[in-house]
Amino acid sequence: MKQLTSGNLSNLSLNYNWKETGTYGLILIRYTGVAQAGKTVALADLGNIRYTRKGEDKINVPASILSALDNVYGGAIEATSAAGGAFAFSIIIPTGLWFDPSNVYSITGDDRVSFNLSFPNMDAVLIVSGNATIYALPKAGQMTYIHKILSANIIAGGAQTVTDTISENNISEVYLVDPATLLTNIQLSKNGGIVYNGDVGSELAYSNWIHQLESTVTTLALEFVTSMRVMEALGTPVSYNFQFSGAGTQEMYYSAVELIK
């Protein structure tokens, strides 16, 4: 693992323009430090992670959802925090789809790759000290696509059905955070056909089983690439029909494939 940059959490953000050329197979972002007396640093305090390439967002989501997905797809990820004591959180960002270790990030001088970490909660009220560090794993390989991870949150004014489309082609997964809090039934369609249509409890049970989790989680990962072939992700935008039990905002995120032209 190669350290790219590190910064003090008290700065409340860390910006890194990736200038070193090469090919890389994994990104790791680690947050470490010591909390103030009586305070506990939580995943939500890690803020947001944004990765851009040629000025366009490729990843722009809370660190907490990436931590949850790391657990779903890779296994237990570091997340320790003691009241008034030390904390350490690691976030893994794959350079291919979750099941595809062959795709890499290829960084050249023309790509204008940058990371922006924002963690506004990490002020002197919450922590005594701390650092955020970005690492990358050098790896030989070819970059045939970019794995994008973005948000498409849904707002409901009450108990109602919300129907819309995620305006992105080539979606490989859709992720819902704690869907049982607001949703009763979900339906998702792609390429002209319904792929998921069921109550939230059933879909969560299936998600926990298919991802071979040791214990259940409340992050629902809905797969559109069950064959584990990247080309299966290609297709039209995903449309959804969600039944809400009450008013609120449902956190929804998705992965998509952007082919290299």
C-alpha cells in the first residue's frame, strides 16, 4: 500500500490532486485520532468522499455508505471508536465493480483525478486530534471502465407510492439504507423488465443471504449483475416504484459502469 497524502482532521477537509502516474487496484482512506472527553466519533462524522476525474463526479457519497458496502461485499472493515478515546475507521474503494478485481485505475497527467474529503464534524468540540490518510495499492492491469458510486435520494411527503427513474445508464447495483424505516414494498425495473418486486423484509433477507453475510445488516444491496460479468451491467436506466409508510427521505445510492472511450 502506498501513501498518497495525509492531512489533519482539524482542517475539516482534505483535498488531493492525484499527479503520480501509474495503475492502482485499490484505494484505502483511513481516519484516526482521539475523541474529546465524553465524546464518541461515529461513522456519520467521517463526512463525505468525492472522487472526480476530468472534472466529473465518479464517487460522491457519505463515507458511512462506503463503510456499509465494504461490510456487505468484502467483510468486516475497521471501525473502532471509544468514548473519550481513540478511534480508527478505514474505507475501501474498489477500482472495479465489487466482484471484479481485474479492473484498475490508470492515472495519467491528462486525467485530472482528485479526491475531496469533507468532515465538518471533526472540530475541537468532537476530537482532540486526528488525521485522514489516503493510500493506493499499485497494481498492473487495464482500465476498461470506471466504477461510479453516486446518490439518488428519494423524498416522500407521507404514506404514498413514489415512482421515478435513476438518470444513469449501466447501473450494476442499487443500495437502500435502512429501508424498513420508511418503505414497505419496492419494485425496480431495467431493460424493460421488472427485476425486483417484493416487500422490504423479503428483499433484505435475500440480500443478506446472497452476499454471504455472517450476521444480518440493514443495508439493502440490489444486484443487477448476478452473473458477475461486467457486461451484464450495461443497459437502460433503472426505474423504481417504492411504497412509503410515512414522510421522510430514503437514502438511495447506486453503482454504475462508465466504459472508457
